[in-house]
Amino acid sequence: MHTTPETMTAIGIATPGAPEVLKPETRPVPKPGPGEVLVAVAAAGVNRPDVLQRKGNYAPPPGTSDIPGLEIAGTVVALGEGATRFAIGQQVCGLVAGGGYAEYAAVHESNALPAPKGLSLAEAGAIPETYFTVWTNVFQRGRLAAGESFLVHGGSSGIGTTAIQLAKAFGATVLATAGSDDKCRACRDLGADHAINYRTEDFVAAARAATEGRGVNLILDMVGGDYIDRNYEAAADQGRIVQIAFLNGPKASVNFSRLMLKRLTHTGSTLRPRTVAEKAAIAAELHEKVWPLLEAGRCKPLVHATFPLAQASEAHRLMESSAHIGKIVLTV
């Protein structure tokens, strides 16, 4: 029988700044609210929004924990009022709007999923943020269909490695950009048909060559900046571009005539501020369509490194170095 303590270790942000501002603190263990489960966290994924929050550039949504961390995996130890989906002792992974870098976290049961069979909890902790993001942006908003071409920028990132595998599993021709030959090789190993080293190749020319001049049907972009105009150039007629971040900045000089001439669609979304119900709808589709692939080994999270919870600052240092391929995970 698990006895839940009153307090726990969590990673706080002492003041906005460099990785060393992430420090272990003693915090009260959260109480699961209606429809929530309390999870004894075994693993918490590290994501770029956590870095933005640490720097003071991405405040948690109102009413959300100020502890960073958007995804967890672990064991259910308590049930909030009306929570019936999971049993105490069941292993789950889930999407949280904050609070992941801690020994315990509360998650709404509809935003949690059973930890996939055959994967470790460290791997399960690397799933929710990237799989929810890729599913909603590539398949729901981007409407990727079998037989289409798909380009993901940042192919060796957590989002990129997930997008490559899922797009391939659902029958697309996959192109990816990455910043080194080693990262391009990793993209190909995951199933990319074409990997483009953006430091040595022009991705627009490479994408058009790979599609026999037609351009790409769908582009998933987290770079922004000058990539916006180049994405319009690389896109096929009636192509779609889905924006999920702006690593090179949210402002750009763009030739919008291509938007009209090619009949392009440029959309985008964020995940963290969306409602529990919206995230629940994504979770339900993932459980139906992607969990069987995970449990069959047809796709899996690529964990580059794990760090103990107390070393969250080191995990952030690695994230900001961009030396990793795949996901970085904190273990508890």
C-alpha cells in the first residue's frame, strides 16, 4: 500500500534565468481534484517550453502549477472525486499544463493514457507532449494523408523524431531537416526518406528535387523567421504549413503572393493553454490509432539521455546545446 507523504521534492524556478536557477525545493504534494488522478512520478520529459518558462518567457496558464514540466509517467496513487478510468497501482503517462518536474503530479484522467506495454516508464514519460503535439498538428490540423509528402523541420528533436515515425507509419513520404550529417543519419534510421542538412543544403531546392518539382504537401515548422517565406516556396500547390514554434523568431518578411498563387493554408497552434476537453479528444485518438503502433514496436520515443530530477539544470543545459537526438527525460 502506497502512503502518500504531505511534502515532496520538486524543481522550482528561483528567478528567471540560466539553467542553474532550477533548484530542488520542498513543496506540498498536490491533491487530485475532481476527475484527476495523483501520480507518483517516475519520469518527466524535458521540452523547449520548459526552457522558455525558465527564462521567464512562457508563464503557466492561470491556475496551473508554477513547477515546470508538461509530461509525466508513473503510478497512480490516489483518485480525485469521480475519477474512475484508472485503478490505484496502474502505470500511466499523461499531459499536464505544469507540475511535471516533481515527485508527484496530478493529471486529469482524460489527459492520461495507460503506459504502453513494452516500454519503460522513462520512455513513457517521453511520449505525451510530443505525441499530442504531433497528432493534433500533423494529423488533425494538417490532415496528412497516405501517399502525401511531409517535411518536418528539426527532424532530430523530440517533435521531429516523433513526426518522422508517425508520418511514415501512416503512409507518407517523409522529408526532414537537421543540422548535422549524424542527425540526418538518425532521421533516416527512424524512417525519413530524405534527410536534408540545412547547414550545407538549401532545403527548398532539396524538397523540390525529392518531390520531382511538385513541392511538399505538408510542412511542420518550429523555426519561423526566414523559414516562413522558404516554406511557402517549398510547398506544393494547395500545400499546408503548420506552425508550432518560432525558434528563429515570430516576425518575418514574406512574399504572400505564393499563399494565393499556390492556394496554401498556413495554420498553427499551441498545446499547453488548450482545455482539458480538447486535450482529452487528442488523447482518445492517440489511444485508438497510435497506442497499437507503440505496443507493436512500430514507433517509439527516442530517449537521448536521462537525468535525476535534482539535475534538471543539466538536462536544460543539454537541451539548449541542441546536441541531443530525440528526448531528454528526468527520472525520479
